Amino acid sequence: FRSNQPDRAIAVYRAYLAENPNFAPAHRHMGQIFFEQGKMDLAAPEFEEAAKLAPSEEDDWNLARTYSAAKTPDLALPRLIRLRQKYPKDYEVQLLVGEMLNLKREYKTAEGVLLQAINLQPTTPDAYVELANAMYLQQDYGRTVAVLDKMRQTAENVKETPWSTFLQAISLDKLGAREGALVSYRKFLAIANGKYADHEFQARQRVKALTLELEKAGKKVPQ
């Protein structure tokens, strides 16, 4: 009912809450439906109301995930920190804390948290990519590339994302590794599918420039 008829479910919950506004589970269920629909601005008030009416351990999880998805670190982090204290070996919590710290530009602190996430699940790629983000944003391009290389060597069934590929390309470019950068830019363009217009424009420009540079230097242009 909830999964295949979410709008009808929302209508039913709203009708029920009109008569029983203090029934916390209905608010939680509505929040979950909105979350699954990607409507974080609607999910958060329902989860907040449920937490106010009848506090439950799941409220921190619901609100931490919702505010993280909404990229609002100041609201997400207090809940994530509580969860991290209770569940220090939970990969999702460590990953989300790292992501939120990156958004707050607290890159060094994010590094430590993301390394813990990697230690917890060394074959899962997400924390590697977020750690690479932290390195790149500190202009530490060598470590950015090293983290992404380790991800490919360690993580199981790694499927390159457009972002991880672009991050690899631009970091190699900054390091002057023209051949590697060119290969990575081309790989990025092959999988971006028009969803990253600004980055794709930049990649196409760099492919042209790097190709010319290599030709002028008399070096073989990788295909």
C-alpha cells in the first residue's frame, strides 16, 4: 500500500491525523513515504513531530538520514554524533558524518571519520570517494588519486561513477600527468550521459588541450 500507492497512503494518514493529530506512528510513516519520494522538506517535519510526540530511537536515524540527504549538516550532525557514540562500528553513520563534515569544510576531521568507515567496510566504495573529495578540496591531489586507486584495488564490484572518474581526471591533470588525465576525462565523458553539463564541458576542453600538448611534445596520445 505504501510502496505502490504512496499518494493514497499519504491521504489516508492525513485524514487519520486530522482526527488523531498526536499519533506519532502516523507521522513517522508519512515521513518515511516522503523520504522514499526524495521529498526531504516534507519528510523532516513529520519525523520531527513524531520525535516530539513520542520519542523513539529511530527518530535520530530518520532525522539524521533526512537532513543528510537534504545536505543540511548543522541539522544532521547533532543526531549523527549521538548515533556515532552509540554505534561506533556502524558504517552508514561514519560515512554520513564524513559527508556532513566535508560540507562544513572540516576536511581534516572528515578524513579521520572516513578512514574509520573504510576500516569498517573496506570493500565498499562510497567512503573512499568521500575521502577523495576531502583530499581534493584540500588541494592534495596526490592523495586524492591514491585513495581512488586503493578503492579500485580493494572495493568489490566497483562501478565507476561519473564523479569518481572526473575526480581522478582533474587530480591527475593538476599533477601534470597528462596521459592519465586524458584517459580519465574520456572515460568520464563516456559515462556521464549528459547529466553533468558543466563538468562535461570542462572535460571536453581539457581533452582538446591535453591532446594538443601531447602532440606538440611528440608523445603518443592515448586512445
